[in-house]
Amino acid sequence: MMKLAVYGTAEQLRELMQADAGIEWLVAKSPEALFKEEAPAAYFLLEQNVENIPAVAKPVFINTVTKTLHEINAGTACIRINGWNGFLQKQKWEVSGNISEAAKEVLSALNKEIIQCPDEPGFISPRVIALIVNEAYHALAEGVSTKEEIDIAMKLGTNYPDGPFEWSSIIGLKNIYGLLKKLSLTDERYLPASLLEKEANA
């Protein structure tokens, strides 16, 4: 039976542990305790923006959507994943980093397919969703409609599973704002809408 050590929120643990076929989960109570777990095949550090990861030989899957592996001084065993709420349960994961044979075995045990992405802020899906949410906030500020009606219109018109404001609630508006802010440093298309910024900082 494969052992996997994990630290994260209750929602992150629930989503990740859905793929529980033949896996023994070692749930740590802190990031420090995570790396003291006995002989896991890999570590999952799902608390965001954690830096100074200890050097270990086993794969370390880190939830860091906004910061790159370079920015968090990650070692060669570290792999970036999108651990935003709603994404860990998906069959396909966007990842950055060195996917070793050991990492492939872990991902296979979790029944995950990978989409290899450059080590850049935001991966692919989070960038797209952040832009959609941002545009929805522009529309809301301009009085186009209410949050509820914009959500309904987007789901009916585009067949999205959730509307932009529902996404912001699931993911966390602060997470979306943080990504937009980071991306806007090099691309003004991502400049956060004033209303989004106000609500994120409220």
C-alpha cells in the first residue's frame, strides 16, 4: 500500500483523498510535521506560498499557483500543482517541475493525468478563470446586472459548471486577486477591477 503524507485544509484533504484506492494517508498537523512522517512515497504541501522546503529525495507536491518554484527556492524534487479549491479533485492536473519516475507512480496511483506547464505564475486554468472573474467584476461595477444574474447568464451561455462569482467564492477572492495582481506586473490585461480589489481587501 502506498503511503502519502499530506498537509492542507479540510477541503483540500477531502478533494485529494477522493482518489483513495490503495493509499494510506498520513495527515500532518503542520508543515513541519509533514516532513517527519515515516517513509511516505511523496509529500503534499497544500498550504499556499510556503517557502524554504527542506531538501528531500521523495517528490514534494506543492500548492503554489502564484509563486514559481524558483521564487520559493524549491529543490529538484518539488512539483508545483494547483491546489485551489475545486481543482484537486479533477482528473487532469496542471503541473510544473521535474516529473520523476517516482512522481509518475504517485500520480498514477491517484489516477491523475498531467498537463506539463512552464514554471510561470498561474498555470493555464487559473489564469483563464481569474480573467473571467475580473471581467465579471467590471460588468458588475458598470451596472450590467447582479452577481446572481451574471452567474446564471455565464452558465447558460457558455455551459460553464460555475459562474464567475461562484468560482470566486469556491476558490477564494483573495487567491484570484493575488494572481491577478502578480500577472498585472508584466501584463496590464490582468489589472484587477477596482470592485474586485475592494472586495478582496475588505
